[in-house]
Amino acid sequence: MTTLYRAALLAAALLPAAQAEDALNEYRLGAGDSIRISVFQNPNLTLETRVAEDATISYPMIGRVRVGGMTLSRAEETIAKALDEGNFIKEPQVSVLLLQVRSSQVSVLGVSLCA
């Protein structure tokens, strides 16, 4: 196999993974979504929670935080800013991991009619 051919195969194999990562980066949190929040070198601040119907979560020290409608990276920034501005942690490194998508689920109920 030529080097160019190998490179093309590798690119084709990685494309779906890259597209999935892009979709996750653009995903906006909604009510019912489960997330894990962690702060680097602060394991006692790791929390698994669900986004409430009012688009908020409750987080230690900073209280209610609106994350609904935010991307994961924006939610990370928002929590980090609140921890920093509250003088709880200086320059915190926050990560938000999407555990379960519930906000985008759709249920269809109907009646089957037979002729």
C-alpha cells in the first residue's frame, strides 16, 4: 500500500469519530440530561446531576446554576467562573461530561386503525 492510500484510509476511519465529537461539542444541555461535573484536583467537587425543568443544576458552594441551552464547554466556563468569582477556587479547571441525553427524546402515542 502506498503512503497516500494509507493516509486516505486512516482519514476515512477517523471522519465519523470527528463528526460525533463535533456534534457533542455543539450539543446544548436540556431538562432531564444527566451530567458529571468535575474540578481538576478537587475530587470532593465531583457531582453527577440532572438538569432540572427550569434548566438549572444545584452545585456545591455556588448554588443554582443555569446550564440549560448551553454547550458543554459553555457550562464548564460558567461553573468555573462562579467558583472563581466566589473565591472558592482560583482558576478552576472544570469539565462537564454528558452521561445521558433525555432532553431530546420524543415519544409518539397513537391508535392503529384497521380498515
